[in-house]
Amino acid sequence: MNEAELKSILSQYKESNFQQLGPVPLPTLVKAMLDYIGSTDPELRDSLIYPCFTNLIINGHFPPPELNRIVTVCLDDHHLFYKINEPDEDAVFTRSFSSLILAVLLFVNRQKPFIADEEIDQITNKMIHYVKKEEDVRGFVEVKGWAHSIAHIADALDELVKQPQLKESRLEDIALLILDKMCFDKAYFLFEEDERMVVPFISLLERGMNPLFLYEKIDKIVMELQQNYSQHSSKPFIQRNNIKQFLRSLLLHLEVIGKKEEFREHLKNALIAINQPYYNL
């Protein structure tokens, strides 16, 4: 099946309000959607494959073994890790939309578990590895549409954090991962990736993770930013902008929901310390 044929089939499915799938066997359709999940045609990728795949998963069209198979495919080297080490500007679409499907699969697993406990830990390891490796952080790409790798993996991380099977020991790993990624120094986060990544961070706190262990990490980030402030390089300023956006968004979110007062105070002090050169303190 080529892209044009898949587009026609999914358009009809969507127009039927996801009620009439058509004559194509479901396994054939699934293979095509996974093959073209990173199409550079934004209508096919974002407006058809993603919503159609999501509806099929959520509405129970797949038995547990097939759901597990789709999880495995989404995590493989041809999807979440597709050309992760290669300079291919279109590969990010495959990685990013694979992470969105993972988010849907993890959402369904919370409703009707189909993933074994030990597999949740393996999924966690792969997602952590992916976040560390992803360097294409473009948001909206003209003509080709949304890439948004960091926002999409944030959605998947949020669903991961909410898994009852996730070990408590992994909560701190994910929190540190998020802080490290929000210190990214190779490109600016321009499309509210900070707001999307705050969501799983809040979920971590709501699961009962004590934020006290994060003070040392945040203080270390602040110290490094203070030391690097006068460097004649763009990287420290990109990093400053990215982490400040995240900490501000996290602080405001916590203030809006009225949670973690002591942690909010630490975030305020961290932001003041980062901005110290502008306050003449």
C-alpha cells in the first residue's frame, strides 16, 4: 500500500466518524500506518494516521498480543530511534509520532493492563535513552507540519509516570531526565515544550515523589549557569533560556494548583539566582 492509497482509506474512515473501516484487513492497515507514521505529508501523518490509529487503539480493535506488538514496533530502531544518530531532517517525524502512539498505548494500559510489569521497566529505559539522544527539537516545520519531538515525548512520559506498574525508584530517574533535557543547549525550545514537559513533572509530584532530592540538582544547574554567564558562546544563553522557561512554567503551574509550597519557594530562589546579573544583587 502506498501513501496515496493509505490516505484515501484513512480519509474515509475519519469521515465516517471512525465507524466504517472499509474492506482493507486491519493487519494490512496497521502495517501501512506504522510504515508511514513519519510521512512528511502533514495531512497523512498528523490529521489521519495519528487520530485513526488512536481511535483503533482506544476503541478496542486490537487484542492484547497485538497491542504489545505495536508497543515493540514503536520502540524499535525504525520508529522511536529511527536515524537518531544521523543528520536526516525528516527522520524526526517518525520518532516524534511513534512517541505519540506510545502515549496512547500507555493510556490504554492504565484502563485495561496488557503490558507486563517487567516490560514497563524496559519501556522506561528505552524512553529515557531516547530523550537523552533526541537533538532535533524543532516545533512547527513549514510545509511539513509539526515535528515537536520534545512535546510529544512529554505526553508519553506523562502516561508512563501514571502507570501503576512503574517502580517508585524510577520516578526520580524521570524527574532528573526532564531537568537535564530542559537544560538543552543546542537549540531553543520555541513551541511551549516547557509547558508540555511540566505536565509529567507535575504527575511525578502528584504520585508522591518528594521534591527535596531535586534541590541539589537545581542548585547545581544554577551554579553552572552563574559560572558560564560571561562566556562568549551562544550555548550558555540557549541553556539559560530553556531552563528558565521550564522553571517559570513549573512554578506557575504549582502556584495555580496550590501545591508544594516549599518547592515553589526553592524554584523562586533559583530563578532569582539565575537572573542575579540583571537585579544588581
